[in-house]
Amino acid sequence: MIRENSAGGTFMDDAHRELLEQVDPERLYKTVYGLQGVKHPVAAPDALNRCADRLAEIMRSIGLTVREQVFYIEGWDAPFRNIEGSIGDVTSQPAAVITAHYDTVATSWGANDDASGLAVMLENARLIAALPSPPPVYFVAVTLEESSNPLI
């Protein structure tokens, strides 16, 4: 935890410093690079689905329990999927929820919006899953954040 000292400066306790030192910048870069690309329900629906599959694969490789939240939009035949990974005892106690979206607008490669958010979410999942007794946390990659209507 970052705290303020008596001189008005800040410091980080040892436990949080050790956790921060485990963040892998190369893994963050590779995740962004691997997930970037147009993933739009009209312009690139296959890429949108491949990304959802890849996110589920990454979550499983970290050791998360993965499930899909499948939903439909009125007037649209194809299903959409939110990918949910969880760790810790999420069934009998409150759990934190960390989210990032994996869809893009039709004209964006999505590296900053939001492959970078996905990379940070997945790195947090990796670090928390490695704890001896991980707290209950859901990591959810959502789609259609860019628009509630895929035809727009």
C-alpha cells in the first residue's frame, strides 16, 4: 500500500513493493501485441470471436475458472460473449470484479482501447492467482463496450 510519510512524501510497504516487482513488462507488451487488431461486430466479427477464445485460453492458462456469459441483442442473430475468469472462493463470499473490454470501433486497432486494459487485467489475474490463498476475484472481459448496438 502507498502511504504518506510525515514529510508529505509517499512510500510503499514491502509486501506491495514485492508484488509490483513481479509485474512482467514483457508479458504486458506481448499481451497487447497479441490482442490488438480490429474486433468489431460488423467490421470484424470473426476477429471479435477469436479474441474471446484467446482470452478464455489465457485465463485458463493462468489457472482461472472460466465461463462465458452469452447474450443476444434484439435484431442481431449472432450471440455475443463476455469471458469471465474467477479465482478464490467466489461462491460463498463477496468478490472483487476487474473488467476490461475487448471490442473495438470499426476503425481502431484497439491497442490502447482496450488491449492495454486487458493486459493489465490479465497480469493482475496472473499475480493474484499465484498467491497462496488468493482472494475471491472475477476478471471479466466484456464486449460491446463501444456501443450497445452493433449496427452503429
